[in-house]
Amino acid sequence: MSNSIILLFTMNIFCTFMQIEVTADNSSIPIVIWHGMGDSCFGYGIDYIKQLLKKSIPEVYIKCVHKGYNELQDIQNSYFGNINDDVKQVCEEIKMDKNLQNGYNAIGFSQGAQFLRAVAERCSTPPMLNLISFGGQHQGVYGLPRCIAVDHIICEYIREALTYGAYVKFVQEKLIQAGYWHDPTKVDEYKRYSLFLADINNELNINETYRNNLKNLESLVLVMFENDTMVQPKESEWFGFYKPGQNKEVESLQESSLYKEDRLGLREMDNLNKIHFLSVKGNHLKFTEEWFMENIVDKFLK
């Protein structure tokens, strides 16, 4: 790995987490948002989502998870850092937030969705009630075709690191996307050395705490984008993935060992109609205001 890569990986990524707060109203359930790769709580997209939520749920309290003091820092830190440290910090913030003590709903966009699932599994107090996953990669990704960093050189560094050393400990601990890199041709290596995704998916050992906490959700809403060109494979948004040993044929959640062995409690949740599989005819994170209000806000957030 070149010195330039090491320099980028060792940037000061441990910025203090902060939050965007809206005046709380005890009559509404508060919402926690975690944005995706290359996005920011300071950007137009998340601000627009917040405005839609406030329009439909007046005076709802909203916390947007971010790292850094401005949009650029928040974007950069969506690429570099230790996601396990990030989840731990967010858990502590949620626990200390007086406006979230009676429970909250969570909305995760892209990688933010699996990060919030980790929060649900690892941190039961206060309780997460509903988890809305927009294009989350719950079985990981095997490919990074459309990186959207401000500096495109960063994208090339990320691709190089993931291609040649995704499961090297240093890369796992310093590159956010390495945490959910899932190489179907190296199943044993993935299960042994993935420090994040393999853990929250109970790949090696079944953590009953994770399992029970996830099952306590009222609803797990999985939104898949049918024309997604960013997530490979897009079926990961519904917990599907490539069949082990190759990267061509995809199996659904229901066909996977994760489901058949019920390692995460998803089969039980599915039988109880707690999992909602939604699809949108669009590219990654592309949906209309009308669809969002009708299918998400009105059904799961009010």
C-alpha cells in the first residue's frame, strides 16, 4: 500500500459526533437519521427529508448522526474511520439524549441503514421501534462502481484497498466501506476477518443479544431500488446476496443460510410479518415525495 494511501487512512477521523435537533413534541415519536456514503447531515438531501418529516409530523424531534463540524468533514468521515467505534459512540449519544428515552424510529440511508441496524442489535436502551432501511447493504457489497466522494482520487484509493486488502486488519479499522465488504469467493476469510458485517450478521457465532434485540423491533422496513447501479448486488438491500463461492448467481434472503438457520431472528420476524419488503423503480435513493409520504411516513412513522 502506497504512502499516500496510508496517509489518507490515518487522517484524523475521530471527530466528535454531533446532532441536528428539532424542538421535541412528546406526542410524536422522535426520529434518528444516519446518512449514506458521500452524504452529510449538512447537505440539501437530508435537510429536505427533515422538512418532509416536519411537515407531516409537526415539531417532531430529529437527530441526524454526523461526524465533523461541517459538510466536508462529515462527507470525508463517511469514508474513513472505524465503524464499530462510530456505532459505539452513536449508542452512547442516543442513550444520553433525553428526547429519545421513550424510544425512537430510525431511518438509514444506504450504508447508514446497516449502521443503524448495528445500533438496534448492540444497544437496546432506549429502544429502537421501527427501522427504515433505504438501500441499505445488509449482506454487504462486492463492488464499488459509483463512488461519489468530493475528491475522486479518494474513490480510487478505496477501490485499490478493497480489491487487494479488504480483510487486512488495518483496512478494516480505517476504511468504513471495508466494514461491509463481502467477498463471496472468500467466504471463510470474510467470516473470520470482517470486523463489522460478519459480526452483526452472526456469521461465525450466534450472539443472542443481537438476535433478541433485532426481534424486538416493531417493523424492519427494507426498501430496494430496482435500478440501483451503486449497490452490488442490489438484492443486498433485501438481505439477498451472491450464492457462496461465486459472484454471478444471487440468492434471496429466504434461500440463505442466514434465514434457514435463523441466525439473526429474521425468519421469526418474517413469520410474524415484521419485515416489510418494499421496492422502488429507480436508481439508488431515488424516490418521490409522494411515495415517501404514503409508504413510509404514514405507515411507519406516525
